[in-house]
Amino acid sequence: MYLKHLNILNYKNVAQAELAFCDGINCFVGPNGAGKTNLLDAVYYLSFCKSYFNAVDSQNISHEEEFFVIQGAFDRNDSEEQIYVALKRNQKKQFKRNKKEYSRLSEHIGLLPLVMISPSDERLIVEGSDQRRKYIDSVVSQYNKSYLEKIIRYNRALLQRNALLKKSERLSDSLHAQFDVWDEQMTHLGQQIFEERTAFIEQLVPVFREFYQHISGGNEEVDIQYTSHHQDGNVMDKLRQNRPRDLILGYTTKGIHKDDLQFLLSNQPVKKEGSQGQKKSFLIALKLAQYEFLSRYNGFGPILLLDDVFDKLDETRGNSLIQLVSQDRFRQIFVTDTQKQRLTNIVAKTGKENRFFEVSDGNVQEK
């Protein structure tokens, strides 16, 4: 699968762009703030129905404009897929596949698998557990439609339970009965979600370790450990036991919405012990393992977006990454960099077909 053509109108600082890409490495070069990352984000939008960086859709419209449009033509299993998204201020987003609008955006997720590697991924390490849960959910949802539906249903039940906690002053028999309804739903759905997450992590970790060893030169031990309330005892019992405490706090303290991933370097949290290069290597290896996982499931490689990945990597790690992406399993790749000569040298080592685009103040020209 690969993206053949991309048309953009009024998306962030890109006023207008009509671009044709190769089935290899496509490079965007230019200074910081020029719009390179916005171009990658437009590609990401066509796959996930949202921006990688900004959850508020209206804020992705160019300043003082009233709408944005992104159109992409993909080759998927030798057939063309035309994807169209448009948003006008204060109106509902339109998202179409081959001129037919989706009734639910969730139906689109997984059609065009994609992996993004960006400096903002550091939030997976430094921020709270919600970022790591979102990461798991975004990957599993790409290949498992029922998983996404379970997440949606679980979150609805959690929302209802939290609303009940906030409006109640004390526990009564009738209130316990209402909690039983939501607790049963959350336990049942949570167990299924837990099992899907466990299976995903068990398959991901060995591949992740292999990629990290390749990038780092094999001198560092890494691990990812999954923690969940479902690993220890009956969650239904835990929800019941914690009702008095939850009532005081006003939110639910047990369940799969509290799951987390522990990122470890030499058995210590990479957040505390890792250098900038080690953290970046950790995240790149994690995303490449995700790429490999989706490739095996779909039978073809996702599109790979590499945003400023060679910054803060020493020469050894950078060369190891080049060797990896030179392999045939990596098909279409989009890369951004501020240094054209550096990227030219890197791409030349891969032997892959390539195109270069210079970006300046939102304007894009093939060079």
C-alpha cells in the first residue's frame, strides 16, 4: 500500500499543495516551522480521521480561513482508494471513501494502516498512563474492529458510573443496585479488553527488543511490562469494595482505564535513567515493532512517517536505523529533516527510490 497523490487546502500553515509521491522514500526538507510536520500530519489524518497533534479539529484550519480539505489517492492491494476529508468551522466533519461518506468514522480505522514516529512521542515516556493506554488502543483498533467498539462501550459505562458518583452523597441499597449495573458492564468489557491488550503486548515485546538491540548495537537491555487491575483478583469485587472511596473522590479508581505500561532500561524506568538518545531509540524501536506487527497482520506494510528522527541520534544509532529502513519490508516512507545534505546522504545509503520536496512557510516544491 502507498499514497500516490495528496491535495491539501488550508490545513494549518499549508494554504495549498498538490503533491505526487514515489513508492519509496519521500523527503520534506526545510527550516523549523516551515510546515514539514504539517504535511505528515495531513497524511496521518487520512488514515486516522484526526490530527496526530491537535485533538480540536477546528484549530487545524488555516488562520482566518473557514475550512480545510485533504484528499489522498492510495494504491491498496492494486486498487485505488480515494479518501476525502473536509471541515468547515462550526459544521460536522465530512469523511469520504470513494465519494461515499462514512456513517461512523470508526469504520475507516484500519483501512490505511500507518505508523508515525515523532519527537512528540516522548510523551509516551514522560507523561501519564493515559498516553500509553491511547497508544495500545490506537494500534489494536487498527486490526480489531470489535476492540474499538468495546473501548467505546466501556468508556460510556465509566462515564455513567462517574456521573453517578459525582451526584450521590451517600451509598444506599438503591444506589448499590445502580452501581452493580455499571460495575458488571465494566468488568465484563474490561476483561475482554485486558485479554486483547495482553495478547498484543506479548507479541510486541520480543520484536521491540530485536529492533532496540539493532539500533543500540546490542549493549542495552530493555523491556515493556503491562500492569492492570485485571491481573490480580476479581475486578467486580474491587469495584464494589472501592465504592465508598470512589464516592469521596468522585471518580472510579479500579478498572482497565487505569492500565499502564512500564518502559524499562536495564530494569530501571527509562524516564529516569535514559539519555536523550536512549529514549529516542526506545521510542523508535517501539514504533518499528508496531510497524512489524501491523505488517504481519495485514500482509502488507503500513505507511511509515518519520518526523525529525535523526536529530539527537549519534552516528552509530543513525546508521543502524538507516540499515533497518533499507530493508524490503519497509515500503513507502515519509521523512522530514532540517538539513538537506544530511538527509540526502542518508537516503542514498538505502538504495530506495526517492523524491525530495523543499518546504518554506507552508509552500512545497519538488526539487
